[in-house]
Amino acid sequence: DLRRAVERSLLKRGDGGVSKEEVCVLRRHAAGMLEQALSCGREADVEFEFEDGARLVKGHRGVLCCGSEEFKGMFQSGMKEDVSGVVCVRGVSRSSFKGFLEWMYLGRAGEECKVADGRELWLLSERHGASELQRWLVEEC
């Protein structure tokens, strides 16, 4: 997963720093994984089911667990989400959830965050412990 890639990269350098090239590669990989998730690619191993029963968005367990203790608990505890690979999304729109996923994958706001409902992003960030997203919402919106 991305965390291990970063750790390996830091070990190779020896000085603990990350080169611009390494950051670019990691960003490209994260963007590729986000595209897989938003397009329901086969590589993504979690499905998000919305209130209307639609499963139009997916995710990667490793990325979700790295970014959220809530997801980590779901996928490492034998809960129904861990077994079925399906997470129910309630109380937010698809566009806001896509914005939240964009933040989880990229660590920054992009096009999906900009069209999302800020109140719903706040709710999702509270639900999943994404305090950096809350800071962005307060500072930028």
C-alpha cells in the first residue's frame, strides 16, 4: 500500500527526506487508485452502497485503513463490512462522498471536493476522523 511505499522510499534515501520525484510518483499512484475507485475498477476491493441501493463507488481497503481509524476498525474486526466488502453510506450525497474519497486518497482537495456539499464533507470527516479535511473546510470554504 501507499504507506509501505513511502517507508521503503525513506529507507532507501537514508536521510529521511523525500525527493520531488518520489512525491510525484506517489501522487500519480494515488490518483490512479482514486480513478479506479471512482470508476468502480476491478482492482478496488470495497463497494460503497448508497441509500438508494446503488453501488457506484468503490475503494481500496489499504488506502481507507491508512486514512481512517473508522475504516480500519470495520475492515480488521470481522464486522459485516469486512466480510462482505460492502460499506453502507447514509446521510450524504454521492458527490460529497466522492469528494471525501478524493481527500482520503490524495490528501488534498480537487475537483470532487469543490463540487461537494461542505456540510456533508464535515459530517464525513467527523465520522471518519479526517481532521485535515475539517481544517481545509474552515480555511478555504
